Amino acid sequence: MEKTPAVSTLKAGFENSFAALPKKFYEPSMPEPVHGIVLQKYNQKLSRELGFNFTTETPELADCLAGNLIFSDATPIAMAYAGHQFGNFVPQLGDGRAILLGEKITPDGKRLNIQLKGSGRTRFSRGGDGKSPLGPVIREYLVSEAMHRLGVPTTRALAIVSTGERILRPDGIHPGGIMTRVASGLVRVGSFEYFAARGDDEAIHQLADYVIALHYPDILEKKDRYRQLFSSVATRQARLVAKWMQLGFIHGVMNTDNTSISGETIDYGPCAFMDYYDPDMVFSSIDTMGRYRYANQSRIMKWNLRCLGICLQTLLGKTDEEAMDVIDAGLAKFEQEFLWAQKAGMLQKIGIEKPADQDSSLLGELLALMQNQKADFTLTFRYLADHIKQGSDMTPQFQALFNEPDAVAAWLKSWQLRLAIENSPEVIQAKMNRINPLFIPRNHRINKAIEDAENKDDFSQVHLLANVYENPFTEQPDFTDYAQAPAGEERVTRTFCGT
Ligand code: AMP
Ligand code: MG
């Protein structure tokens, strides 16, 4: 196999606005060709949304998604960024195992980045091999696509290629994988930090203009556009974190390099959905202090946004004091927006659209019952919708979520009384079932799919789960087991970055 990929006859219709920035923003980088590839999963629906006319039968497609060939109009680059990892600043990270091929302009006018992940070393690889085991690729594919279907802003997944390589990691040897990631933008808080650490105000100015044009075009002509940029990023992130929390999602590695300026969820490393409700839940094997635990996510996002604000300082005020006031105001807005989004979203989960004074304590009582009795987060809210009518008995499946259902019965009565003034039971139930999913990517299911693929070269669970998670709010009678929480011994308590 050649050391550098040859040019394919396939054309993707790529542009690359990031590569039009000055050279210091990135490094031209070619993927490393690999032997023995198989295109294991191709997201045909996303492919069509992107405006590609490729199918799995398209000659050379698998090779282009493996980095063996380069789409004829690609400009492959690795992006430069820095980042605070677990609170510690690292002045140079960058795409150490990812290569941006280009941007596809979709038929409906969106500009989406197409990136290979796990395709070999770049200038930013430091000590790493630039590769990825199949496991993290499968996890990212399934979870990011599920998040999209759950209504959460997120990067998406176009393809999984197995490379036939053996990837050495501390826990053993794994088969290799490459994912094709699709993102509306890949500039992170850490991208700004990279230039702030170098005192390069001009680059920060250029990058700010770039992300405004890309993600916040409405403020392009505004005199105070940099201040609006900061508060707009804060608003999007506040709504994003609230959405995560309403689904029981724990990102797991909210470093500033994994915080996107676009407001999309990015970097599915040790992420997980919690099964039973516990605000202190942590899954990541490396998050020993619980920095990124479920209930700490808004605080961490605020911390990350402060880092962004400091990078933008010279654009936010004429003096340091003025800039700090703008940053403080932006962070206060974040907090307000988060609290509002979180309260409104959580109350909607219990069928309340028009909040009244007592509603927060009603919600708090339910959460306390869930926490004390280790009730499944997802199913509690989903099954709750079967109990809206006053006096209705607990369904067996709801009752089974609790150790002491009697305590819950009392809560149900007060909830039913409260809902009587809200709307008709049918309307409330339909609304609740549109926001409370039945199917989430549960860790034990994802792990099983990974084990089958890595150990038996069997991708059937990957395909099945991808299908089930396409309709998370709809009952799927053939797949009821996939909605269920893990039985005791099936429970997965640790997830790994896999880097
Ligand atoms: P992550 O934890 O995935 O956000 O990655 C943090 C940083 O480590 C990024 O700069 C990655 O590009 C880099 N990195 C992670 N895994 C590898 C690897 N196997 N080889 C090279 N760089 C890596
Ligand atoms: Mg990252």
C-alpha cells in the first residue's frame, strides 16, 4: 500500500472555508492508507440529506471513507487547537487523529464539514498513533445518531469502516476503525485558546469573524457583534446542556477542546446515558474526581465559556474592566438561560406546559423518589404518561421501577390533581410521549454491539441498534427489550475514551 492516498475519481462537491484561513490555523494532512477495509455501516439517509448520490455500491466510496483514496475535490487538513483538559491548560492539542476533508453544501443550503476520525497521524498527534479502535467509532456512530433523533444539536455520523489493523491500547489489542463525522463546524473553545496562548490577537479576530459568518450570520452586521457572539454561544450551550440533562446524558469529557462554538454536542468519548437516576453519576474511567458528573455539567460549561470570554477579551471591551463586565454579563445570561431551559424542559417531561409556583417542588419530590429508589430515569418519565387520569392505578411496568411504590402512589395523586388544570389527559399524554423517549442508547446495549463487532466481526447489533434509535419516541413491539434498563449483572458502570 502507498504511503499517501491516491486521488479518487469520485467528486464530493466539497468546498473548504477553513482551509481559506491563514496557514497557522491548520496543517495540510493526508490520511494513512490501510489494508483490509470494509465499509461496515453507511448512513444512507444522511448521505442523501448531504446531497451525495453515493450508495454502498459506489466504486471507490469505501476507499475514500477509509482514507485510501481522496475525493478529487477534497483539501484534507488537520485543525489546530489547544484546550483545558480536566481544568489543566494544554497549549497544543489539535486534530491528532482526525482529518477534515472538506465542506459539503447540502441541497437545503447548509455547509457541513466531513471529517475522517482515526485515519492516522498528523502534525498534532503528539505521542499518539492517530488511529482509533472500532469500539469508540461504534459508540460515537450510535450515540451521535441517536442524539440527533432525540432532538439534540450534535455532530453526526456518516460511516464506519473497519480497517483490518490491530490497534494497541493499554487494555489490549483492538481491531481498528475509522468514522466519518459530519459537523456544522469544528471550531472549539480550544481553537481560540490556541491563539490566545500565543498572544495572537489578529488570529482571534479572524477566527471570531469566521465563526460569526458560519454560525451566527444574523449578527454579522451588528456593531457589537463580538459581544453578541459571546452571548449567543452562551445561549446555545445553555440550551444544549439542558437538553442533555433532560435525557440523562453525561458527556463525560467536557474539556474546552470538546466544546463547540456551533453549540453542537461534539466528541463522544466516554459519554453515557444514565440508567437509574443519580445526579452524581459518572461513567468515565478517567474522571476520578467527578468533574464531569451529570449534575455538574452546567457549571463546567460556564467554566468553559469563561475561558472563551477571556480569549475574546480584546474584542469585548476597550479596557480589561469593560471586557470583564461583558464576560460576567454573558455568564449570567448563560446561567439564567440554563435554569430557564432546564426548568421548562423538566416540567414538560411531567406534562406541565404552564408552570405555576408549586411545580418545582412537585418535580423535586419526584426526582427525590427516583433517586432514593434508584428508578430508571428514562422509563420513569415515559411510563408516567400512562397515569394522567385521576385515580388511575399504577401500571405494573411503572410500579416495577420502584422499590417502594406506595410512596410514589401518594406523589401520583398530587400530580394528577395538578394536571387536571393543565389540559386534557389525551393531549398531555401525546405531548409527554413526544419528549420522553422510550429508546435511548443504553451502555449495556452499546457495549454488546462493540463486543460483537470487535471480537466476532459481527455488526448485526450495530445495524439493529442504529435502526431502533431512529425512532426513539415510538413503540417498537419487536424491540421492547431494547427499551429496558440493564439487569443487575448487565449494568455497565465504566466507559473509556479509547484514545
Ligand atoms: P479527545 O480526548 O478525543 O478529545 O482528544 C484529545 C486530544 O488528543 C486531541 O488533540 C486528539 O486529537 C488527541 N488524540 C486522541 N487520541 C489520539 C490518538 N490515538 N492519536 C493521536 N492523537 C490523539
Ligand atoms: Mg476532542
